[in-house]
Amino acid sequence: MEAGSPGIAFPYDRPRPGQLEAARLISEAISEGRVVALRAPTGFGKTATIIKGLLDSDAERVIYVVRTRNEIQPVIRELRRFGLRGYTFLYSARRMCPLLEEENLGIDDFWNTCRLLRLRGECAYYSSLSEVDEDDIRRIVSSKDSPREIVRDLADIGVCPFFALKLLVPSAYVVVATYPYLFRGDIFETVFEPFTLSDFVVVVDEAHSLLNLQSLFEARLSIRDIELAIAEIENYNLPPELAEKLEELREIAEKVETSGKLTRLSINNIREVLEDPGIWRDAAEEVRLEKTRERLEEGAPVSLSVALTRVAVFADAAWKKSVGAYLSRNNNAVLKILPLEPCDLVGNIINNARAAILASGTLPEQNALRTLVCIEKELVYLDVEERYGLIFPRETLAVMVTMELTSRYSMRGTRMYRLYAEYIAETFHATRRSVLAVYPSYEMLRNIHSFLSARLGDKLVSESRDTSVEDVAERVRGEKHVVIEAVAGGKLTEGIELRDNRGQSLVSVVFVAGIPYPQPDDYVEDQVKAIAKRIGEQRAKTMFFEVNAAMRVLQAVGRARRSPGDSALVVLGDYRFLKRGIRNHIGELTRKYRVVNSIEEYRALVKEVAQALDL
């Protein structure tokens, strides 16, 4: 079935309330070139609704972007249910490559090496593309839901999976891709040329992520990278002044005092030291050519990774508009170039697209979304629960606000950490399924954990920067009743599915241990300053901190409410949740709640609620 003809059948016998109505609004908005903000929780069926709206509209080309490779599959599944064959998908070419998969190359090293091997005729997978019919590729792509299986099948017939999938782009009605294909201008142009943004209706899944600019773009350069690049300059007889520039860059980093937070560097100093990014691109290419020659012609066991490539990418990022330079120092010192202004990174894309759909269960409210992202097109804001009724029955959710807890800096200390641990332990003992404890920062997690571990011992699963989502999910599914300690906005509050074999959540309680405002550092300060230039300092501070905190809370709550049959208790562990500002952004959670004044009162009430909701 092809797209573009109104009335394409919805593939489910019983659409959920509001699905067809929302699809009709989406179709009309697309035809009029508007932006649709679709706020729809898990369980509504937003992917099918969006696809129905697209197919009933006059859209000719669609780019549907998702955060991760795993999120491509549900979109493909729905496209197949609608009977559509005119689609393709794209994620990291490095992960698809059957030739270089064992090389452990960075993304830029990968692409440069890939290009070199193609030019030299050294990649049989790429060379074989000319012998394969495009219809054969399309049949493989439309035969399965799983992107990984499709990639494997393409490699099995001897063609490059990435370039085979890219071959379908010009004729595809929908291209399902990960975020970089839209938010990295260089990648977008390379893949979609000669098309421009104005040719596409853009769909952004999990669009609350658009306010987390660091997740959309980041250039990193570690001290170790600098040392390796200096060694390459010496080993391959490149101009010694390049090494001098890198030594100067290393000195800049080593002089900065930082405690793990992002500390500001002078972006102008970085630009003065590195100068023209082209110098570094040329140097990296010389090293790459020589390494490839040594590998292919001499058979030397040479790594194809080139540290100068990372310098070139870093230098190029430093000259972008609206960026800042920062240093973080945990185990190693890392220099970073990060975006500051949502309008430049996100707003320009949304406004230049033919039309756009921004979808999430936790979108900011209409005014905040328009203001922070700089949406200039007419905005249609569609909150499906407000318009069509609740997806999750209100009686399946209980909310408590604790008055003696707070993560306010002036109140932090041993007494408060111990009190948080006592509340969380009482929650665990009152329930039969897992508790998700969400902290504003790793520092809060560590301090409360030290008291909580004395009470719960091996019943704690604590997030660290190296935590594997898969390992946590496996343990929770195995034990069923643990406390998962997570950081707001981290991998365990957004990127994890914890369901049983019936599709219901294994998490019964979300305990928000303090308001998860973005932790203050130089990067947060610079983002607020960038927004303040448009809307004023006080408004920028209020909007930035409250919107981000609210989205983190709602994302965490979403771990416990994955299907309409899920019941959940949400404990807002900070008296400041009753203040008007944050309440305006977390909506349903503070429409009906019970206030708890002491641990004794909480101990009795949490047992009562757990029993009533069968938690």
C-alpha cells in the first residue's frame, strides 16, 4: 500500500478513544504546514496515531526520528501493520558495518576509514551494491520488524547494510532514523541530498529530549586523545607546530580546577589555539592514509583509529554558532564543546521543515515549549488525556507529598539523608514489587545510599555512570522486589523497560527524593544566559529549571505506568512540590494528593495505600 490517499484503514479493530480524532487533527495540521505537539502517555498508541495522520495527509516525504536504535523497531512494526512498503531506516553505520565491526573505531574515524576503503575498492560489500536490484533490498527491508535482523540479512547477501538502506531514501515515503540524522546538519545533508528540510514532514519521538541539548550534540576530547594525537604528529613526521598547539591545549585543561562538574573554558581561547579546523582534518587524513597503507600493503597490525580525527572534530565544533567549551574531570579530564541555544540547534530545524510533529508523554506545556525551542510556525498543542479522557484511570494512581523532606541545599546533611533513607525503607517494606527511588544527583544518591544500605542490604540496585540498563532489568525481573536507586534524567529513569510477561510494570512505587532541578554548573549557567538574552533572566531561570525538573519527574513516574492496568504510588519527597511553579508543570500528580507530615504518619499511610492498590 502506498501513502497519500486519505482513508487508509486503521489496522486495529478497536481504536482507543481519541486515536482517530487525533490522527485527523495531525493530518489537517500537516496539510497546513503547522507544528503538532502531541502529548500522549504510554498506552495511548501514539505511533499508530501519528502514522495514520501522516498517511491521511498530503505529506510526500517524512523523516521520523527516535532516540535509539531499539526505538526504530516499534515504528517499523506499525508501518507494516498499515501495509506500507515505502520506507527505510537508518542508525549508526558503524554498528551496521560487517567489515569494520571489530575495529572499535569512533564514529568519525569509522566514516573516514570507510570512505578510504570505498575509494580504494577494498570494500566488497560496497562494491556489490551495483549488482543488487533496489526491489530486492526493499523486499528484505519490508520483510521483518527487527532492524538488526534486516541488517544481518543484507550483510548475508553480500551488500553494505547502511548504503543499501540509504539507497532507498530517495524513493521512501518514511525514513525512520536516530536523532543525529536530523540534528546533525552535516549528516542530514550527506544522507538526504538533494532534498532539504522543507521537503520533509518531521516527526520527533520522545520530543521532551529536545531541551536536553547535550544529548543532541557533544564534541569530546580527552587528555589521552591529545597525548595520542601528539604521538601521531611525531610518528608520522607532521609539522611540529601542530604538537605545540596541542601542548598548549593540554595546558589550558590542566590548569582548570574542577570537581567533576562542567567547568567553563574560554571558547575564544580554544579557537585561537586550534585555529582552522581544516588543518587538523588534513593532518588526520595523512595519518589515516599511512595507517591504511601499512595495514593493507604491509600487513602490519596497525589500529585504524586516528586521534587527530577527534581533534579535528573538536576544532570544527568549537567554531559552531552558540556553543561553549567546558572541562569535566572524573577519572580523566575531558574537554567538551556543547550547544547553548535551543533555537539554533532545534528551532531552526522545526521551523524549516514542511511541518512537524513533536510527540512525548511528558512534553512541556504549550507556552514553555514554544518559548524554549523558538517555534515560529503555528503550534497545535494536543494533550490527548485532557481532550479525550484519561488513559490511566485516576483511581490507579496515589500521590503523597512529604512535608519534612527536602533536597534544598541549605537543608542537606546527615539528618536529612537519614530521614530520606527511613522513608524509602518504609516504602519498600510496605510493598511487594520494586520501588524506584529517584535522586536529583549522584551526590544525593551516594549520601542517602550509605544509610539505606544499612536497612536494606542487598535489596538495593544502585545506578552509577557505568551501570548497564540490561543488567538492572535482568535483576529486577529475577528478584521482583528491590529498590532501584537512580538519578533523575539518567538511563534508569528514561531508558529502561521493567515489565512482566503480561506487559505490566514491575515498579509499583516511584519515590522522588527531592526536586530534580538541573544541577548547577557552568554549563547550566551558560544555557540560562543564552535563553535569558531572548526572554529575560528571571523568566529564563524559572522556565529552564522548573520545566526540566518536571519532565524528569514525569519520565520517572512513567517507569511505573506502562499500561492502563498498572497501579502506582508516587511519593513526592520534597515539600516544595506544593509550590505553584513546579505544580503547574507536573499536572495530574498534584491534582489529587495526600500530604504527610511525619514518618509515623507516612508509615501507616503507605501500608494502607499499598494494600488498596495491591502494590
